[in-house]
Amino acid sequence: MRLALTVVPPLVGVFLIGQAVVASIGGDIRRWEFVLGAVCLCLTAAGRLVPEG
């Protein structure tokens, strides 16, 4: 469980933010992708709070 919370959300967050940056270059600003990406990156801290076991 801890591994899933520390590896998957950052990858998803980086992907979403990267996709939003590429879309914003074309003029289509997707704020929800930036926010969702930031939330996914913050879940990494939550993964560190889960006890190993």
C-alpha cells in the first residue's frame, strides 16, 4: 500500500501537469489538470504517513 501511494501519484501528477503545460502552449489552459496534478503530487506526502507493514 505504501509503495503504491509513494510511486503512482507522483507519476500521474507529473503526467497531468506536463499535459496541461503542453496544452497551455497551444492556448488551451486547463486549470483542473494543474490542480489535479498538484493534488497527486501531494499524495506522496500522505504515502509517507502510512505505516510499513
